[in-house]
Amino acid sequence: MLTLIWGTIFTFTVYVGQLTTAFGLSGLQASSVFSITTAVFMTAGGLFGVIAVRFPLRPVVAAAGVGLAVVAAVFQVVNSYTGIVVAFALLGMAGGTAFVIVVSLVPQWFDVYQGRAMGLTMTGNGLGVLLFPFVWLWLFDRVMLRTAFTVVVGVAALVVLASSFVYRRPPSQAQSPTTVDLTRLRSRLANESFSATVVGYGVLWGWYYVLSSQLVDILTGNGISVDVASTAFGIVGGVSILARVGSGFIGDRVGLRTVFATAVAIAAACVVALPVVQSRLFLYVVLVGFGIGNGTLAALWTPIVLSRFGTENATATVGLLNLAVAGAAFLSPLFVSALRALTGGYTIPLVVLGVVTAAGVAFFHWGTAPENDRGYLNMLFS
């Protein structure tokens, strides 16, 4: 599920050129399609996470699969910017629902080794980013965009529908249909530690969404060839596979939060370095850094959050954090595009993005710290 969903949505930078040409989109329109898709992806997942405890799990998984099938059909008939937005928004809604099910369900099945379990699970995201640039390029050599997109999304629909037959919550995590209400949600959001975690986590994903939509443009602007730039994001995915597994094993030994903060700080430094990348060697170093940050971020955040705030209503907790990411998913690519237009290049936007990412690391690390281990940023919340 994760390989197909992540590979379809988050290799947008590879097929955005085809989409722009096929439908006559402007650069801003193309960027907005990705922003809307990712925002709906996280918003739908977040809202589902909050209300999912009221419904049996398998029918919701099946509904997500049906939604993907509808996307595959709709993409064959749309001919306008509005139609594209509708199709991609539905893609984000169905994909986000399936995604939040996976990331909230897996930790509930493990009393120990949650880091390793999530690391192995989240290799799906990395495989999607690693493999799908080549899948898209292979398909584009043989068929038009509409057919290629429908094939990919159709396969994803079949996999999600098949998953609906086997997904279930652990018996120990059975929840009543009245467990989550507005009072409990307000109480959780009023907790300063959880609020800091939500803000920090949302900010932490901004750089990834910028790369997903604009990495090819950034690299070609630095003099990197289009062929190399088109497959560069795949390297991020490949490294992130190792990071997802490795960070889980290391984190279970030395501490999940320490490994998490270190890896994402590396990604923040690479964001700042990206504007000056002009050689392949430097490019590969930066891409490895992005892969380490992305893999660790994807693998460890769920066990860190659930260990700190409890597994009761885990899907709702994960859903609230996904809602925060929706803001970053929507605003980050648009912010970088707008700032680039004002400054005439990517240098200032990416430096700002790197600094914001570092701040997100600090907020998340503080928010998930045990009550008796506060330290830095404590003065901001006292």
C-alpha cells in the first residue's frame, strides 16, 4: 500500500512536466495541484484518524480502494485545470485515508521493538520514491500520460482493496464508538507538550514536499542534467529505505528521539546546501542526507508520539498530527515558489526552509520529552 500510494503522489516532480504539457497548465497551476493533493492527503488522513475509532476498519480500507479506482477512471475524462484538481484531490483523500491506517495500526500490534516494526513498514514509502521515477519514465516511453497514470493508480486500488480483507485492530486495542469526542480532543490540544509536538511535526515535513514538487527544477537550475535530476529523488528513496530500517534498530538501542532529531537536523543542513549543488559528487552527498532524514522521520515519529502520549485512540492522535502536516504540505511548495519569484532564485527560499526545519526539530524534541526531562525551549512554554 505505501509503496504504490507514495510512489504515485510523491514523485510528482518526475511527471509534472508531462502533466503541464498535456493539460496546458502554468507553473503556478502545476504547483498548486501538488499542494492541494498533499494538503488533502494529510487532511483526509487526519480527519479519518479522529473519527476512525467509531467505525470498523475494513470497510474504510475498502472505501479507500474504491476511491482510488474512481480516480483512475476520472483521469481518463478530465480536460481542464479544475478537472485535474478534482481528480488529484480525490487521489489525496483516498491515499491519505489508507496511509493513516497503516502508520497508526502497526505500532498497536507491538509491545516492544516498535521502532523496528515501523522502520520495516515505512520502507514502502522509500520503495515508492526509489522505484517510481523509473516506472514513470518506462511508461512514458510507451504510453501517454493518461494511460500511465490510470495503470499506476488502478494497481494501487487493487492492492488497497485486497488489504481490506486482512486489516484489523489488535483485540487489546478495541475501542468503543464514543471514545473520542470534542472534549477529549480539546483536552489533548490544550496540553502544551502535545501542541509543541504537533507544531514541530507539521513544520518538519515542509522540506520533503518542496523536494517532491520542485527538486528537478532546482537541480536543472544549478546545471544538473534533466536525466540525472529526474532520477535524483529516487536516490533519496533508496537511502531512506536503509534509514527506515537502520534508524529503528539504532533507535531501539540508543533512544528513538535522539536518532530522530539527529537525522532530521542532517536533512535541514542539506536543504541549506542544496542551492550550491553543481556537481554530481556533491549532489549524491546531499541526496544521501535527505534520504537519512526522510527515512528516519517517516519511521520513528509514530512510536515516539505514541510512547509519549499513549496508544489509547492512537488513530486519532496520528490523525491530529497529520492535520498539522497538511498545512506544511499545502503552504511549503507555494511559499518557496513565491519567494523564489521575489528573490530571483532558490537560495534564499531554501535557506529559510532549512532554518524553519531546524526549529521544527527543536519543538518536536521538546514536546515528546518525558515530563521530567525538559531542558531547552522550556521557557517558551512555562
